[in-house]
Amino acid sequence: MSALPPYASTGQRIWHYGFRTICGLIFFFLIAPIMVIVPLSFNAENFFTFTPEMLRLDPEGYSLRHYVDFFTNPNWQGPLWNSIKIAPAATLLSVCLGTLAAIGLSQPHVPGRRAIMAMLISPMIVPLIISAAGMYFFYSRIGLQGTYFGVVLAHAALGIPFVIITVTATLVGFDSSLTRAAANLGASPVTTFFRVQMPLILPGVISGGLFAFITSFDEVVVVLFLGSASQKTLPWQMFTGLREQISPTILAAATVLITISIVLLATLEILRRRSERLRGLSPS
Amino acid sequence: MSDQTASGRPESPQSPVAALPGGEVTERDQDGPMLAADGRPLKSSLARALRREKLRALALIAPLLVFIFISFVLPIADMLFRSVQNDIVADTLPRTVVALANDPLEEEGVPSESTFAQFYTDLYIAEEYKEHTRLGSRLNYEMSGISSLFRGTGRAVGRFDTDIYADQFEAADPAFEDPAAWADWMADDDIRAALPLTTDAYDAWAGIAVELDEDNPAEEDPEDIVYTSLYRDLANGAAPPAPFPQVDVSGFESVSIRELFIEEDEDWADPEVWETIRAYSSRYTSGYFLNAADMQTTPEGVELRPENERVYMTLFVRTLWMSLVITFSCILLAYPISFLLATLPARHANLLMILVLLPFWTSLLVRTSAWKVLLQNEGVINDILVWIGIVSDTNRLALINNATGTIIAMTHILLPFMILPLYSVMKTIPPSYMRAARSLGAKDWTAFWRVWFPLSVPGIGAGSILVFIMSIGYYITPEIVGGTRGVFISNRIAYHISTSLNWGLAAALGTILLVVVLALYWVYDRLVGIDNVKLG
């Protein structure tokens, strides 16, 4: 498949290039909608399509006004800061609890491992609207509805499955004779954990943390029900904007978020290579 | 505990032994069992070490388990409970519920005078606490018109002509005018026992005076409900002991509370109203579930609603159908891509993989807004189509606010979830299989269809279930690009939670959706195993 052999027939040639064209179109479908946002966000007008000036690449057609609005308008800055305050707290909570549990789950003898695993992964599977409804009813009963702490708690629960999945995956490749060697050399379990195990599984922990972060940073359904106006996050503001009065500032916000996801993706890729190198696998 | 015996050991021989306190094993005695260094039998020593290991593993998991239980599992359980919970009628009209249960409803399905009298007390109290409107809107889900009936009568109930009783009692004995005397009587256990209805009404009234008006009941004149109850007690032949004044009520002018209600609103003579109150007076109800399944209770029993009123079934069917279409389009688009990625050299594949992972990592809101912008009537896609000349400027394609919009946007959003499992399965197919098939004389298509495709089916299965599960619970994207024709059941649930406030129905719909998702989750766990979920 990779390269066309010189003896390929005409039919094979047509199929080869035809198939690649189809794949190219599908890749275009995947990436174009996201990429189209970026130039549109520099639109000088309040339109959501390319103006004739933009198509002529006339500098008059482009401007930073939507970015200025995004970074100065309190309607956007408040939510941005809320997101920045909520996501790290939720991430920290899910990473700490999730890593401990993943280590526990990777021990050879865990009673009811399958059931525990199913319960810990369930926040990823249960439809968000159901989680949101349940949390809304329950958290209002215990007075957490509309509080910062309530939103952090809910987002941490939603991030847990990602931490569990990535950290258990890393632990599969972890050589447990290393911890026994450390114990044999006189290290306490805590020292062993921080000096031997943690550095080795760190890439998995960080990528789990990134997943948890993006889950919280992106989450809108739960916060929509659980939060009050003072917990309004960036996705919430975008959601209201899309539903009610759509303003092009959304495109600037989207571009900022795309940049953040590119940074996260790059970090993750670097971590993956590092983890493969540490485990002795050749970087592919 | 039998599986912890030495017979289970060979799987991991070294760990429990290394964890033993002594760490060494003594020689076998001539006849006795094998002993560990501390003199215990080796068997129990190993079992103890294993138990300790299990406990340590559980101790590591416990904090998270407790956390997930409180922050996630309990809320869901609470929601499930809400779908059958129905306290409002029993809490708001406690006396009426009891009276109705014992009322044969002889007069054409309308309750008797004594039930109406209890209802009068209940409604009077509920009106003071402003709870009758909530009850009215709750019952309005079951029978339209009840809400306004309760609201209207609630306003009138304080002005009912029952004040004649207070006047007649006060005329018969001036002691009735003294609030302090009332307080004394109502502190006397013998009087309380002799006048059950009066005691009940007085206590409720005193509660209102203290809680709502912050008055001292011993300084306020009791309201009409107390005198009305007293009249009924005495008319029933109650004989309260001294110091309660002896009053003969046989000569009193009386008024029918039943007539007062029917005069206020003739709907109180409608048997259906009372049937509804009676049907929902139990603390648990299947009513929400019946509603969610488009069924209703009629005098003949449970039956489906008329065809044009089956909202929820239509919505469930649409959700499932559109999820199927989305899953299918995802397979169609993901298969060629995954095939290409799995067969290209790793260097190129990793580069192209970024094109898959970038959308995966991009915010859902960003992707949804992108589609909202692209699909609009004046959006980029329609502009391009008009420019090419496929579509004339006057009849641009309606791509948004309908099912098409939802399907296009959701296929794009869920596509990475299909590509990733498919790719990870395809990567494990050795390329030599295809070469072997070809060298045995198979044409390209035959080699693919008979060798490659069957091996990739597990990936299709895993990806399809994942995409299907995610898609039937989607809320944000259908809400924004779906209009009215392209929304899912989730949107209806959200509507009932935040707009119509019919939480019970929302919970019932949510429960049904949850059952479907959990069933699929179970299948997924059987087929793929949850620990095999790949992320990026």
C-alpha cells in the first residue's frame, strides 16, 4: 500500500490515487472546519463569512478587533478567569485520587477489580446530561449547587476516568521488581513511591492530567446546570453566545482555544516519545 | 478464601513470600505442615500476606471510590429515585389523602362533606405556606386545568363563609374570644383527645402564626379553620371535659363546605379532578415513567396516548435512528483513513495522525461553533456552492437547524472516536497476511475482503459502540445546530429540568436513557474491555 510497485496495472494505479484522494478529502473534512475559524476570526466586519476584501487579501479586510474585544470585554474575561480557576483545581483533585487508585488497581490481587473499574470509568460513559441532572438535584440538596467547590467536585469526577485509563496503561509497562529492589535496599514505601515509581510513571500521570484538564476546561453541560452566574466558564459563555446573540468574538475565543489544544497536543506527543524512550521502546 | 491456598500460588510465586516478615522458609518437619520462619504454618502465613496485599490495594483505591460514590454515583441514584418519587400530594394535602382513601366517592365520584372539610383545612394551610400553586402545577402535568383551579380557589379559600362559626361560638360563650383561653385548652391532653379535628387545625394554625407571621398564638384570635373543625367535632358528638365551655351546637347555623367549593369553581364537582388527586396521592408513582413512554392511565387502565401525542417515543426513536446514521457515517469515513494510517510507514502515519488528534483535542464548543458558522444560510459552505453555481442564490441549502445539521456536525465531532480504536486494531494486523493472500493468487479486492476486513471487524465493533454511546447522550451540538427537527432526547431532558421544571419526568426520561447506555456499556465491556480504551 505504501508505495506503488513499478509493475502495477492501470487499474491499480487509478485505485491507488483514487483512494488517496478520498482519504485526502476525509482529512480535509476533519481539519478544515477548525482551520476555517482562524482566518474568519480576523474579519474586520461583523460577518461569519469571507468578505470580498478578505478574499482579495486586502489588509483592510483583516483586523484584530474581535481579539481586542475578547481580551478587554468583562463578559469574556470573567468566564476566562473562572475556567482558569476551576480546571486546575479539578485536575489536581482527579490526578491525586486517580493516580493512587490506578496504582492500587494494578496490584496483582484486587478483589472485584472489574466492578471497581466499571464504576470508576462510568463518568465517561454516562451521558453528560444525566450526570448534570443528577448532580444538579443532589448538589442542591446538600447546598453545593452554584458554588465553586461544587463545580470543581463535579469536574474532578468527570476527569477521573481519563486519569485512571492513562495511568493504568502506563503501569502495565512498569517493572514491579524495581519497587521490591528499592524496598530491599531499605527505602520506605513513601520514598519508593516518590523516588522510584513516580518518576517512571510521570508521563502517564501528566497525560492523564492533561486529559482531565481539557475535560474540565471544555465542559459545559454540567457547569450549565450546577453553576451560578459567578461560575460562568468560557465554554458556557460560548454556548450562550451561540444560542442567543452570536457575536464574532466567539471566533476569536475559539482561535485562542485551538491554540491551547495545539500546545496540549504537542506536550502530549513529547511525553509519549519520552515515555517510550524510558521504557526502552524505540521512538516510532 | 479457599482460592488463597497454596494451590493458587504458582501464578506469582515470589511476591507473597518476599512480603513475609521473616522472608525465609524453614525445612519441612518430619510429619507436620510446612512452617514459615516465625513458626506459623506456611499456608496460613501466605494467606495472611495475600490478605494484607489485597487490603493495601483496596486502601489505595478507597479514597477515589468514596469520592466517585459521593460526587457521582449518589447523584445519579438520587435522580433515579426522583423518577418514582411523588411526595408533593401527600405532603401538601395530608388530611385529604387520608380522607379520600376512606371515601367511597358515592356521589358521582365527588367526595363527601367530611372529605371536603379536610380538604378545606389542607388548602387553607397550603395557601398560607404558598404551596398550593406548586401542587397545582405538579398535578397539571397529569390533567391540564388543575393548576388554575388550585390557584383560583387558593385565593378564595380565606374568604369562605365559614366565619359564621366563629361568630356563633363567640356569641355562645365569650371565652372563645380569648386567645389565651384557647392556648390553655389546647395544652390540656384530655381536651385534645376529645377534639381531634380541632386540635389538628389549631396546631397547624399555631404553626403558621409562629413560623410565618412570627406571632404568639396565645395572643392571636384563631382562624376560621379552627372554629369550623370545632363545629365538626362537636357535631360529631364530641364531649370535651372542663374547663372547655359546654356549647350545644345543634341549634347552630351551618354551611356546607362542599357547596362552598363547588360554588367557587364548579370543577370541584368534576370526578376526574378527584380521581387525579387520588391517583397521585401515594408517595411513589409510575406516572412519570408512563408519561415518558407516552402512556396514560384511563379508567380502562394503562394505554398508549393517541398517535399525534406520542412525543417522547418519537424523540427516542429519532435519537436512536440519528445515532445509527451518525455511527454509520463515522464507519464510512473512518475506515479508509484508518486503513491508510495502518498501512503507511510509521513516520508518515504519525504526521497524519496529528490531523486526527487535533480535532479530538479541540474544544467541542469550538467545533460546534465552526459548524454553526459554516452551515449557516449566509455561511461559507452555501457561499461556495453559490459561487460554483450548484445552488442559486435564492434557494440556498437549509443545512442548519434541522437533522442534516446535527448529523454533519456530530459525524465530524465523533469521527476521531471511531478512527482511534479502528486504527489500533488495524495496526495489529500483520501486513504479511495480505501479501500471503496475494501470493496465493487472490486479487487485491479478494485479499482485502477475505483477509483484512474480517480481521478489522473488532475495531469496527469497538468504535461503533463507543460512537453510538456518545452520540445518544449528546446535548450541546443538537441544541445549537439541531433546531427543532434535529434535537435529541437529552435536549428534552434539559428542557424539563430548566424550563418546564417537571423534574420527575426529566428523571424518568433520564433513567430510560441511562438504562440504554449502561446496556451498551456492558456489551462494550464484554467485547472490548473497558481497560482497553485507547486515548490518543
